[in-house]
Amino acid sequence: METSTVRSATPAEEAAAIATLTLAFATDPATRWTWPDPQAYLAAFPHFARAFGGAGFANGGAHVVGNHAGTALWLRPGVEPDGAALGELMRTTASIPSMTDGMQVMQQMADFHPREPHWYLPLIGIDPRHQGRGLGGALLSHALAICDREGTLAYLESSNPRNVPLYERHGFEVRGRIQHGSSPTLVPMLRRPQRRPRP
């Protein structure tokens, strides 16, 4: 039985953690719109994950649950995705529809992004063989407890509508919709820090 214990991932675990995300996002609407061809997806996604959320490994924002059954890549306040690497990857590997409409999607994402200091969740995923066991909730709770202690906002864009209720149960609120042309809809969500009950 896979444990639900969450811990920070070391840089040495980067490949294993990203392999889990690659499995988890294999049916994600946004990533498969970007890379509909299976071979292109498998080749590009690990590079995408490193560019989008890989900075979390050096800043305490990469969390794993169990024996790499799940991974969350958080970016602490002041830490950003590697925009240059993301742009180059999209230019050289993405499908034509996602290249055509992707710039508008990225602009909308930037417009919704909070201006205040916040923890940003680029990627969270569970190995499909371990889904449905509460591991995603455990990963979320681990980081959100830090946000509450620090009094810091948390922000994400849900790329799969099935996950919105999970985020809402953890205190996130829908802020709008992100969509352009042929793109699937992304749901920007914000969570304000919650007061911890006094002992």
C-alpha cells in the first residue's frame, strides 16, 4: 500500500519525480492539445516540466508523496518558470494549433497571475496506478499548510476540469476562464491563507 507521507524532493530525485508527472499528464487536455502525438509528448513533456516548475527542486517547492507515487512542483514567492526555455520548447515541439493560439493563452495566464507574493503550483500529478487514494489531497495539504503559516496566497491554473472540485475543497476559488481559439479551457484559481485554529 502506497504511503501518503509527503516530503520535499531532493535534486537527485528530479528524474523520478518528473517521470511521475509525465505519466499523470498523459491524458491532460492542455498537454495533449500541445503535443497530440504520443512520441512528441513523451519527448517534450519532461523538458516542459523542468522549464515550468523545475526551479522548485532548488527552492524547497518540489514535493513527492510515497515512493514517487505523486509529485507537486511549487514555486515559492519570487521564483519564476524558465520563460525562455518554455518559449523555445513550444516553438520547436508544439502542435501547430497550440503554437497559433498558445501565445494568447499565455497572455491570459499572465493577466490572471496574482501581483502579490504567492506560492504558484505549475504542476501536480499522481501516477495513474495510484490515483483515487487521496494522494493529490495530501500533496496539496502539505504545501497549503506552509502557505497558511506564512500568510501567503496560493495560485494555480487547473488544466483539467475534473480537478477543480479537489482544489475547491482545499480552499481555492475560481477566478475566471482562460481559453483562446482551439485551446482547452484552463481555470485560474486563487487561495487566500486560512487562519489556523488555536490549540
